[in-house]
Amino acid sequence: MSRHLLSLLLFLLFLPAADAGAAKIRIVVETPAGLQQKVYLTRPVNLAPDRPIVFVMHGVGRNADEYRDQWHELAIEHEFLLVVPEFSKRQFPGSEAYNLGNVFDAAGKVRPAAEWSFSAIEPIFDEVRRRFRMTAKGYAMYGHSAGAQFVHRFLFHVPNARVTRVVAANAGWYTMPVYNVDFPYGLRNSVVSSADLAAALRKPVTVLLGEQDIDPQHPSLNREPGALLQGLHRFARGQVFFDAAAAAATRLGVPFGWQLATVPGADHDNRLMAPAAIPYLLDEKGKNAPDSEQAPEPLPEVLPVTGP
């Protein structure tokens, strides 16, 4: 055997193995506002068309590719199509354009709904269903940190969304479901009606909190007065938000589909929160369309919380 051939064989032998479990994909979808938006996906090999579709919303780093990579093995293990839209800083500058949905312009006027960041999700769902020939009639949605801010406000602003299960993990602060506090810390002067709020409160939503996400000086934590009224850190603020939602459901007389759960040992780290979110996004049969509006039962390692 020639030295050249031997070198070639050794080179091929030690090449990194291809991921046989799934394909990492990036597509571009045109939004209602006419933007060309990148979407990162994991599609497990031989994924059945009736398997779930799970949207994951990235944090303030706008790092959709990293979030896709952190969720990649979970998509393979649980056999779902993972969809991570990128809300880049160039296309969606600042927290107003991402976390707050781009609903208001700089002058405080309501933008056309087609320009809302929230309005990108449903067209992306339609496109991935078409492109990958999926048959799911709805999708689950998870958001961490700034992504959790996007997710809970998405529920308020898009009441007819086909989202079936929702997990909001470790949001830094919230739009409280009350009408005596101005938007964005409350719903006064927002576009969210009481009917929109009632629809959101009925949905199977899990507010998922890392028990160690308790740093009041975290560098990305909002410490404006409106946020501090919600609590000193994310763990406290999430419990206040859940209690406010429960009170709003009682006030509106609607069934409350939400639950609060905590992850022991987890701080502000998506890699620790993502595995804990799986049972709340997928039922025991691996679907993401619940048979009822009741939220799934928590697993033992994710502790349910019923009060502050």
C-alpha cells in the first residue's frame, strides 16, 4: 500500500462521525412584514409526519443556532421537529422589537399587526408543516429568559394562535395580567382585551423557574422600578406572575390552565431548564396537542408549586 493511500485511509478513519440521529437545518421564511427570517431546525431521521412540532425561543443573545444545538439531542430522543426562529438584532433591534413584540413604535402608536414580532410565529409554523410534510395541527412553545418574555406576551397578543402547550422559563420580568398598571408592566393602554387575556389563561401553560435563579444583581436582570415591584430576582418574579394570573382567571371567571413548577439546582441556564421542560411540552404519548385544556402532571424531579 502506498504511503499516499495509507494517509488517505487514516484521514477518512478519523473524520468526525456524521450525526446519524438528525439533520441540522437552516431555512429562511418570509414574515408578514416582508422580512427574510432565519429559522434553525433539528429534524430527526425518519421523523413520522404526525410527530410534534416544538418552537424554542432564544434569549437576549439572539443566539438561535446555539439554542437549536442545546435542544438538538432532546429532539432526537423525544422525536419532534425542533424549530428555533432567529429574531436578530439587525431585524428586531432592542427589547421592544423582540421581548415586547414590536407592537408599539417609538412614538407609542400601535403598529399594524403584520409588523409585530409575534406575527412571525404562525407563518413559520405553516411553512415548516408544508416543507417537512408534518400533520400536527398545533405546536408547543418554549422560551427561556428573554424568550420567556416573548412567549407569555405572545399568548396575550395572539389569542387565536395554534399553540397547544407553553413553557415560559426564567423570564426576567413580566407583563402582569392586570389592567391597573401601564404596559409593558401591565395591560393598561395595551391592545390586549379581557377576552384575549381570558383565552391565554385557559391554555396549558407552565411557568418554569430555576430554584437558584435568585441573583438580584444578575447583569441582564431588569432593575427598573416596575420590574422591582415584581420581586428582587427571577425566581420571585415568576411566582408573583403566576399568582397574578390565577387571580385574573378567578376575576374573569374562566378555567385556569396554568401551573407553576420549579427545577431544583437550576440557575439562569437554558441547558438545565430545557430537559425539565419536556414533560410540559409533550404528553405521555409524545404528542403536543392535549386532549383537554388541563396542564400535564409534573414529574417528581420538577417540583410543583401552588403558592408563593
